[in-house]
Amino acid sequence: MDGNGRWAKKRLLPRNMGHRKGVETTRRAIGFFSEAGVENLTLFAFSSENWGRPQAEVSGLMELFVHSLKQNTEELHQRKIRIRFIGERRSFPEQLQSQIKESEALTRNNSKMTVNVAANYGGQWDIVSSAKKLAQQVQDGHLQADDIDVPAFSAALSMGDIADPDLFIRTGGEQRISNFLLWQCAYSELYFCDVLWPDFTEREMQKSLDEYARRQRRYGKTGEQKEEIQ
């Protein structure tokens, strides 16, 4: 969800005003993709590298997280949407950690869609964490090293219980993954657009789905082989 700061700068506003505007887009995106039939929506809200931003911006983001969860969790619950966080949350302020637990607990049994919020998250951290879990199982005698394969490694990741993403969307004009779901995006379709996140309307969201529908996912096979299977 890239471009909040630049959106604000263009309007001579503080960067945190861009983040607030971005929250509105996030609410619309959750509603749009939920109605489109998406089962899992993962939002990169705060990377492990974002701690290096100016302290005022980081503090504002922490406050915005708490406010947004308090304001929107009940609505998500009523719409049968589950919310959960992935990432290292122990570095967050106690108030935010508490609100995360409360929001996750309230929506835990909802099944229409799961919104995964990646916060203090990094793809490399996720991979290392998975490796550590498996190494500990080997050390404890619960797993043999030869039993570690792609499915076993995937299951130990932050979202090992759900399928890998079909579609990766990045707004704001940058064309890189930026340490997001590195393992899980191995075969995701990548969609980059120049629109800044606060301006990412439902029309733009639909364009991303339309582009995805036009692509042929071959997984190493030839186009002819995929057509025969279909």
C-alpha cells in the first residue's frame, strides 16, 4: 500500500495525513475484495525497516493503528471478516499489542474473508523464523532433517495455514517486492501501478483483477500444456 507520504507531500500536508487518508482506502479495499470473493487479503502495513523513519511519523503510525482497530474491528466482525496480524509484535507499544489481541479474539471465528495485517514484518524475517522452528524440532528429536521439504518449510511460515497469494499488488509506481512474503510470492502474479495508495479507487482495484484474469499461470509448464489441462 505505497504512496501515502507522497500523496500528502503533493498537497503540502504532513505525511501522517497521507497515512490517515490511506486508512480510508484500506477500508474500501477490504470491502471491495471481500465482495469480489477474495478469501485472504494481506496488507503490508508496517515493515521491519519502517522503524528507521522519522520518530514522529512512526509514533503517529502506532497511534493510527490503535485508532483504526478500535474504530473498525466491530464493523469487520459484523461483516464476518477475520483480522489477524503477522510479524514481530513485541516491539509495539503495549496499547497496540493489547488492541491487536482484542481485535483478533473478537473476529477469530469469522469465515467470509481473512485480512492478514503484516506489521513489523519482513519476508526475510519470516523465512529465518521458519528455519529456526524446524531446526528446533530437529534438535528436540521431533523431526528428521531429511523430512524438511517445501511443504514443511511453508507450513512453518507466518501464514503456513493458507494458500500462497495468487496476486501481488503494489501501488505508488515502485516495481519491487520490498521484502514482502518473499517465499510465498514465488509464483504470484505481480501487478504494479502508478496510482498512489490513497487514490487507489474501486475502479483501480477492479483493473488489477481484470489484469490478473488475463494472465496464464503456467507454473513451469508450456502454454499449450495449460490449455490442454483447462
